Amino acid sequence: MEILGTALRVCVDDLDAAAGVYERLTGAEAMRFAQGPVSAAAVGPFLLMSGPPGPMEVLSKVAATLAVGDVEEAAADLRAVGAEIIAGPQSTPIGRNLVARHPDGSVFEYVDRRQAGAGG
């Protein structure tokens, strides 16, 4: 599996205010999306997230988001090294993702930009 990039996950109380700060710091425009009750904005290398306490508690346990070419391939590689897939693979507004717990206990989200059913 090739890791194409990483995003630093930042949980914020006010997504609009935070997005403005990170846009100014990075010079990048926020790409906003929502999944369930959580609103998010990708700004340069940052993934800002805001939402109700329950979902945010779960999301805050994920150390980082890693971009890969194909989450299905990532899932196979992760299983091969003893990782546990704890969510996904599933479709999101901007591609597909999965969440895995590595054998050392660390938790990461893996994402690709493919839509469900899209070929490589």
C-alpha cells in the first residue's frame, strides 16, 4: 500500500471560525462536507471536524487520516499485518474510507478519492 498523504485531524467547537484561521495559515480554501452529524472542512494538510459530543469522542481517538490509492487494497494489507478493521470500507461524500486499529493499538483512518463501484 502506498500512502499518498496525511491529514492532521483537529476537533474544533466552531468550524466556521476555525476554517477561516486555517485558510489564512495555509493559503488553501476549505473544502467542506458532512457525514452524519459531523461537519468537516479539509484545509491544506488539516482536517477540521465539529459535531455533537458522542461522535466527536469517537473521532478524537483516530490519530490521523492517511490518503491511499485504494481502501480495499489498504484493508487487505492492514489485515495481513494483523490490524483490525473497525469501520468500513464505506462510501463518503468525497470517496471511501475505513478505520483500522493497528496491532500496537493506534487507530488511523484510511481514505481514497474513489466512488463506490468505480474502477481503478
